[in-house]
Amino acid sequence: MTITELIEKRTKAWDAAKVFVETKRDADGILSDADAKTYAEMEQKVKNFSAEIERMQAMEDMERNLALPTSTPITAKPMTGKAEDEDDKTGIKSKAYSKNFWNAMHQKNMLW
């Protein structure tokens, strides 16, 4: 049974309990002992549906959490432990500066 079906059954049970109370009250608005007992049973059934709905929702949350990845993917280089884009140095000591410098040095049409 799905959560939606349980919610529908709980709603129907609660509506039935409300109708029962409204039809069984006497002139003073009081239920008889037998009717109060019947209403208590109907109310307990609604509470049981609510407990089962909460239990199923908790199970779905647990399933969703257990389906999540347990760790982040490895993006670091094996020997250095640093990611490829990671660069500790800045300025003229950075890898990007060094790469661009040597690319400029290797160009044939340099104006010196």
C-alpha cells in the first residue's frame, strides 16, 4: 500500500468519525458511553493510519539517504594528491604564468 492510499484511507476514516459524532450527540451535545467507545475506536484507527504514514515516510527518507553517494569522486593526481586545476603559487611562480611565458618564447615572430 502506498502513502497516498493510506492518506486517503485516513481522510475517509476521519470524515466518518466526524459524521458519527455529529449524528450520535444527544440534545445536550453529549455522546452515550457506547457511542463514545465507538468514537474512541474510530479515532484510534485514524491515529494508527497517521503512525503508519509517518513510518512509511521515514522509510522513504532512509532509502533516499542511503542511495546518496558516500563520498566525493577522486579528482586529484595520484602521486601529488592535488587536483589538476589546483595551484598553490601565484604571480610569476604560477603554472599558468610559466606556461604562457614559454609559449611566448617559442613563437617565431617575436619583436625584440
